[in-house]
Amino acid sequence: MLKEIIGIIVREIPYGETSKIIHLLTNEGLIGIMCKGAKSLKSPFRATTLKFTYGKFIIYYKENKLSTLHSVDVLNPLTNIKNDIILLSYLNYLTELTLQVLKQSNENIYDDYITTIFKIEEGLDPLIMGNILEIKYLDYLGVGLNLDACVSCGSKANILTIDGDRGGYICKNCYQNELIVEPKTIEILRMYYYVEIKSISKLKISKNVKEEINRFLDTYYDRYTGLYLKSKNFLKKLE
Ligand SMILES: [Zn+2]
């Protein structure tokens, strides 16, 4: 059966001398596709079956089995990302993260993932966009944030700061010696959680707030998700 599906290639696996298998991330999950002859110089698939190709794929579809590639129509070449080592590292990291989240959750996270990538391609700040995606993924990883109350006593009043190690908001009474963030950081963190990714068109967030949120999420991910991603370490070194 011929099937048309839109997605992004997230893995390439060599197969034999001239062929390869690609894993396409789509809103139906991951689909494995055999690309016969795609590694040979003459193949029309040589350039269109590379990792991070986003397009419309026409395949001979076999449910729960390897499908076979019929044709590819590239929909967005993601040129800005691919020409910038930092942006490319974000793409790598956010893709690896998405694949990890998919292992633990059946929720459809594809739309949020691909929309985030398009926003980065359009020039929106990759750190902010990445953090917004990370914060949304926490729910699917089973360690969602409580953005309404102090993590220690449950009080909704007098929230003083956020702390990644303690896992969220801390009120005045439960404060020990954590770093005190800007009030704006607390507010923006909540905005990250509730904003619809596709509705974001511009971002005006100060450098300090941006970094405080990133530090919080970085610590929180290390402490609560159990994920260790090489691509994230690489990104950190790069920056
Ligand atoms: Zn408290």
C-alpha cells in the first residue's frame, strides 16, 4: 500500500553496500524505511535520505514492518540550522531528547518537537525554545513541575525563588540558602509551561532571566529525569 507521510529523518543505518534504513519521526511515531540503493552516487535518494531531512515521504507501507521508500519531497531544508554549528547542536540535542521521551510516553509530542525546530530555523532563540520544549516534556517523563505552590510545604503564598535540586518553587518559610532568582524568572517559567509553541512569534526575555531558567532546568533534568544525553554535554561545551 502506498502511503504519504510527513516527517523528519532522525537516524540513518547503513544496510549492505549501497542501501540504508532511515528512521522517520512522524506524528504517527517512528517509522523504519528501507532506502534501496540510497548510498550509491547515482541514486536520487542520496541527498534526500540524509539525517534531518524534513519532507513528505511516499512509502510502500507495511504496518509494524519495515516500509520501502518510493519518493521524497523536501518541505523545509532547515538551511539556517544546518549552516550553524550551535543551531545544529540544538537540533541534535532536542531530537535525542525527543526520542528518549518517546521511549517513556505514548503522548503525541511530535507537533511540539517539530514546531520548536521550525521556530529555531526562523531565528527564534534556541536556548529559550529548547527550554520551553524541555519544560513541556517533563510531564511525559513523569516528573512534571508544580508551578502553583512551594515544593516543600505546599503554600501558594510568598514564593521566593526556584531551585532545581529541590524541584521547584520555594516559599519564604522554607527558604534555606538557595540562590534567589529574579521575580521575573518565576513568572516567565510559568509562561514557558503554559505557552502554545506554535503561537510564539517573538521573544523578549532578558539574558539573566533566560539563564536563570536554563540553570534551573538543567539541574532539574540532571536530578529528576535520569536522562544522560551526550548531545547535551556537547552543546554545553560549545557554549
Ligand atoms: Zn514552603
